Amino acid sequence: MDIVYKEIAAPDEKQLSVIAGLWSEAFGDGEDFIPDFYENMPVEFTSCIFYEEDLAAMAVILSVGEGYYGYAVATKKAYRKRGLCRELFSRIRERCEREERELFIHPADEGLSLFYRRLGFFEVLSSYEVKTASYPIAPVRRLMPFEYFRIRDLYFGGSSYYPWSTEALSFMEKNGIAYYGAYIDGEECAAAVADGVIIELCAPEYSCGKACSAFLQEVGSFGTVRFLTPASHGGDCAVMSLSGKDAYFNLFFE
């Protein structure tokens, strides 16, 4: 099968339409979502494999600090199980090596984690579980994106990963992510929540359990919360020390 590899830095209207078609097939997002994504998120380039001018596989590469984040990785159904994803990441890795930048991804489930391990990625995470408390923890309030950005910067500001802008956070809010804040054990904490699930937590190590409980109580979610933390910490709650505090991140590195 003759394939052509291209990197599209700034897709024009026609290219964006082609990308939107595969994106919608793979993830179910409406095609009007994709132009907004490109406008508001830090897209560095879109890695594409074409077969006879048909977009067969792609990965949207976001620039996040000192690394690249592989997002919206998809292969058209008609071209799956032909090694195109492997070829795609082989080309992306070549660029990363030239630029001396790390590449990381966040697989959506364990099955995809196994798939990406076969492509050469390795896991730097282990799971950590905390059972949410049933008793009141602290008053919680809804945050505007710029407020979440300020609190988030206390925890992630010194990190080279996930340096989202206020524009990106506003875009994510428009697409279903809510931001909450609270004072836990005297520290200002925050969380990004989608469909009752905490997708990002900004809290000191010693307050993570309480913070989870407070934010999940606010959105009506209870039970056991599973976090991903770097395996180098042996599954402990601590993740990485930033600006004298600890913060969560859940990434796979290459």
C-alpha cells in the first residue's frame, strides 16, 4: 500500500474539513468542534498519513512546554490493522529526536495502553485509590477559567507539562469541563471535573483525599476514585513537587 506522510502546521479550510471527517468518525465529536479546537488549543502540527489522497491516519500534536502531546490519534476504519499507527508514530518520533523533545500520550483505557506499549511507549504511572468521604469537607465554589488558571499555576506553574492558556481552559469549559475551588487544610485547591469525574486535581499531597471528596460531593459523585501517579513514587499519593507543592499529572512518556 503506497502511503504519503505529511505534517500540516496550519490546515486550510479544505484540510480542516478532511481532518474533521476522520476525527468525527473516530471520536463522535461534531465537525463544528474541530475548528474551535484548532483555534483555541496549542496545536503544533497534525501528523497525517494519506493513501491515494484519502486521510487514513492522523495524530494532532499539541506543543506543551518542552514536549509534544499526541492527541486525537485515529485511523480510519477501512485502514485499520495495517500498521499505519506504528508508521505514524515512527515519523513523529523522528521529529522529536531531531528537536530533542519528549513525546507523551494519555491512553483512554487499558486496552489502548497495551497497544501503545507495543509501539515503544512505556508507563511511568501506577494507580492510587481513595474512597471519598461522606461527611462535609469544605465549602466549594464554581470557578471561572481565569480563576482556575491562577490556582492551577500554583501547582503546575513550574512544570513543562500541560501549560494550558486561559483561552484553552475557556474552550474546554465550553465543551463540558467545569472548574471548582475550595480551601482544604488552609490551602487553596482546585479541580477540573467532567461528567462527575475529576480529570485534574490541584492540591497538596496531604490534602488530596479531602480535596477529592469535597469536589466530588459538590457534583454528586461518591465512591472510590482512581488516580494515576508516577510509578517511581511506588503508587504513593505524591506525584511531583512544583513550587513547593504536589500536583497530579497522568502522562505516558517516550
